[in-house]
Amino acid sequence: MGIRDGNTRKLSDRVIIRELKENELGEAEMIVHLAFGTFLHIPDAIQNPAEKRLLTHRWRRNPEDIIAAELDGKLVGTNVVTRWGSFAFFGPLTVRPEFWDSGIASRMMESTMGIFEKWGVTHTGLFTFADSPKHLGLYHKFGYHARFLTSIMTKEIDRSDRPITNQKFITFSECGTKGKEKYLEECRELTAGLYPGLDLSSEISLVDDYKLGDTLMLLEDSKLSSFATCQNGPNTEAGKDKCFVKFGAARRDSRSGERFENLILACQSFSRMRGASSLEAGVNLSHSSAFDLMLKHGFRTTFLGVAMQKPNAPAFNLEENYIMDDWR
Ligand SMILES: CC(C)(COP(=O)(O)OP(=O)(O)OC[C@H]1O[C@@H](n2cnc3c(N)ncnc32)[C@H](O)[C@@H]1OP(=O)(O)O)[C@@H](O)C(=O)NCCC(=O)NCCS
């Protein structure tokens, strides 16, 4: 890329890629809001940055998960890497708008690819704007292929006393240490049935450790049949008045559809218990039966993006899997 300073060196060559520092967290969150707001033409994107925290808790859990780009002593961009066992994804990846198109994201991508390689994961992905030639081009350069669209779906939650469902679930937070170990193992076993080595333990523990929401678990004959890791409220990835499913799935077998519906109902009940006015969940359209069930339960698409994957293969994005997930 071509932007050069007054002298000779390409701007991207002057960029230092390193871990984010604690005293940069506020600024990093602001850059995320500013970058998306600028791209999406949202004038007040940084008006209310305290509502959502997309980096802070992940940094607290492990600073190595946030890649920072520094130019002349100033923070100019970040990227977040997340590992779910044998699968990893990245995002949000953002750069200060005044430095776009100078190769800074590409430098962070090189570092991201190095981390994925070190982790030895078998599949990686990202979620991006399906209609942006720049985004598709940038990620393609690093071996990512656009596959199915992912529909970000929302349902308003009726806050009246009328019960949504008598679907019973237990929450991860209410289990003692032994119970947590047992259910982490059961969640691992359930997700390994969707894709070998897929493991949501770190996501479940993140939400539990920092009280960002909870993981709902539905049991059949005391065996885990489905679970969903949800965040809710201000200073989480959900935001004020919102509940958001980071990952939810039903055990894979001939009754997955029925179990997925129960999970949808449980997520709605949980949203209401937490006082949220809306529930958001992403569904990759490869899971067409799961998508149909979301529509049946009153969810509507509010935003469409595309899953880009490396290698160019489905991994767990298969018709027979009933999954809600969000790689943002
Ligand atoms: C997306 C974003 C991170 C990119 O950052 P950046 O520093 O401008 O990106 P870079 O300069 O490193 O790379 C741009 C690449 O876009 C690609 N590109 C741009 N226009 C393109 C086009 N029309 N067709 C194909 N590729 C194109 C090129 O591959 C270019 O790389 P090159 O310089 O090697 O040719 C930045 O624009 C941003 O913060 N946007 C708002 C937030 C956002 O959308 N984040 C990503 C969400 S998935």
C-alpha cells in the first residue's frame, strides 16, 4: 500500500504490532465505535461508547488476545482473536479512519495469521460486510473465502408478566465448582459432535468470570441437550437493554430441531428475566432449518453479513447442525 510520510518509509512499515496495554482500553473501544460508525455513516457512533464493551473483558482474560497497531506512539487500530478449541476467528478488526488504506489492517492480519498458526487450529473464520469489495479483498489476500451469509436476527421481548415458556433450564452461574467442571465437559462433548474439537469452554468461562450474562443449559434425563452462552446489559458485548447469544447449539441427532426450539424459548425467557427489551442472535444460512425455526419464533433479520472461512470448507456450518453464533 502506498501512503508514505514526508520522507521515504511506507506508513505501514512504521507501524508497530504489539499487545494492547491496559491504559489504552478506553481509546481502543472508542476506535472500534468510530471506525464502524464512519464506515456505516452513523453520525453519533461514539456518542455512547459505554454501552458496549467489545474488547475490555477479552483483554482482562488474556491481553494476548488483543492485537494493537501503533504508529508514531499513537494507537491506530486493534484486532481481537478468539479461540473455540479447534476453531478460531477474529474481529472486530478496526483502524482509525484517517489511516485507512495504508496497509495497517494488513499488518494486523499478518500477526493474526501467526497466532492462528501457533494455536494449531484446524479451521478459522470471520464475519464481514458481504457487499464490500474492500473487506472481501482484504481477507481473501489472507486465504479467506466468502461462504454462506450470516443473518443477525432480533426479536423484541415482551416485558409483561405473561410467561413465554415453561421451558426449564439451568444456568452455569448457579452451579458449584464441581458442577461447572461437569457441564463444561458436557458442553465440550456436545460441540465436538458438531465439529471435532469445537470447544466453547473459554467463552462460557469468560461470561461467568466477568458476569457478562450467563450460559443457559437445557437437560434431558439429566444429560445436556442444548446450551447458549448469552451476554446482556451495558458494558458487555450486548449493550443496554439487550441480550445477545454469542453461541448456542443443540445436540446433533434426529431431535436437534425440537431441542433448538426449546433453546430459542429459553433464551427469550432469560432475556425477559434480565429485563432486556430485545434478543439478538446470528444464524449462518448454511443452517437453513435452524434459520426457519428462528423465523417461526418471530425473529427478523436486522443485518446480513457473510462468513469467510479458511480453508474454504464448511467446518460446523452444515445444514444438519442447529447453531446460533456470532463471530463479531
Ligand atoms: C476494514 C478496515 C479494518 C481495513 O483497514 P485498512 O488499514 O484500511 O486496510 P488495508 O489498507 O490494510 O488493506 C486494504 C486492502 O483492501 C483491499 N481492497 C480495497 N479495495 C478493494 C477492492 N475494490 N477490491 C478488492 N480488494 C480491495 C486490498 O486488498 C487492500 O490491500 P492491498 O493494499 O494489499 O491492496 C478499516 O477500513 C476499518 O476499520 N473499517 C471499519 C470497521 C470495519 O469494517 N472492520 C472490519 C469488519 S470485518
